[in-house]
Amino acid sequence: MISAGLLSDALILGPAIWACSYLLRSRWYERQADQLAAQGRDAQTLQLKREEARYFQDFARVMPNWMLAALTIGLGLRLALTVAAIWGA
């Protein structure tokens, strides 16, 4: 059986990793747009790449409800473990 500490860490890290992966994807598309601009590509292609980057940024900001619930439960469990450790010491 897993410990409460490991469970809270997993509940906290899951949503954080999810959001970071989308932020990294958005940064990747921004860099591609910058490279295309340096090459002198057409404005329509640049706009498409920048819209893709914004899509991933928006997706990273809007966390699904179940993921937000997991994050809240994980933070609550971590708080309870911290309080128990302080009062138990």
C-alpha cells in the first residue's frame, strides 16, 4: 500500500506536469514562429503558428475539473501531513 505522502505528491505533481507539458508545447510553437519569421515566411503561416502557441497556452491555463479536484485533495492531504508532523514532534 502506498503512503499518504506519496499519494499527495502524485496528486500534486500530476496536474503540474500536465500544465507544464502544454506550456512547453506552446513555447515550441512560438520558437518555430520566430524561426519562420527570420526566414521571411508569409504572414499567414506565421499567424497559424502563433495561434497554435496560444491554443496550448490557453489549454495549460484551463485545468479540467477532475484535475483541479485532484490537486485540491493532494494539497489538503499534504497540509494535513504537515500539521500532523508539527503537532506530533
